[in-house]
Amino acid sequence: EQHINEYLEQAIQEKISDLKLANKALEEISNKDGLTGLYNRRYFLNNLDELINDASCSKFALLYMDMDRFKAINDTHGHEVGDQVLYSLSKRFTNHCKENCTIYRVGGDEFVILLDNLGSTKDEARRNIKYLATKIKNALNSIEYIEGHINISTPSIGITLFNDDSVSVKDLIKQA
């Protein structure tokens, strides 16, 4: 009887461990974009809501980007090439956004970068935001070749500051 109880306890612990791993995998899948591996719109909205409602939250900025003429890439070269461009863009974002940045793909060719720990003064915050926006724009303005096609990606970037421009999720996104 003791041997059976030990066996059952071990089997239950293994099942619990398996369920925890499966739950973690499902959570990861539900929070990440399948193509780029970046956080998705759902995770972005939840994260933004948590930040806004956090009383200790300092200033942060949203850089809302969409790629100019992206539809033409899909229409001319097909969605497979378009997906490769989006994947390439996501890698460029992650290469240029190291510290205090969280990157999201919120829709087709729309990306958001949440930039926190902006600095202690408004001028320092603006310099940090301008520096990142310029860095991103320069990284995306370069020419790349995907399946023999020349791709020049140029972003439109809208920027807003939490506490300066707005204090709600809807208004922050609208302002950006």
C-alpha cells in the first residue's frame, strides 16, 4: 500500500509538472506574435493598462509605427515576401531596442515600442525618445534584398508620453 501511494504521488507530481509546462507554453503562445516572436496586441493592451493603473509608474513613451507602402509589397510580391519583410523588421527593432524597451507587433505592419525609464527631466526624456526614434528610422530606411526583391522600409512614427499627453489606454494609442 505504501509503495502504491508513493507511486501515485510521483505520478501526480509528474502530471502537475507537465501541466505547468503546458500552461506556460500556452501563455507564451497567447502573448506572442506567431510570425515575429514579438509580444502581440493583446499583451500590449494588458501591459499598457497595468502600467497606467500602477501608482508608482513613472513616465513612459509609446512609439507607434506603421510601415509606409507595406500593402504594395504584399500585392506585388505576395504575402510570403511580406512576411519575410515583417520578420526582418522585427529583428531590426530588437537589435536597436536593447534597454528599457518593449516591442510589440499590434497588427499587420503596425508595431509599438514602449520606452520607459526616460530620464529624470522632461528634456532628458525628449532626448532619449528622439534618439531612439532616429535610431529606428535610420535602421529601417536601409535597403535589403528578400528573395531577389529590393525592399526599402520606411516607417511613419507617432510618439506620445504617458502623463503629458494622456492617461488612458485609448487616448494614448490615439495620441500616438
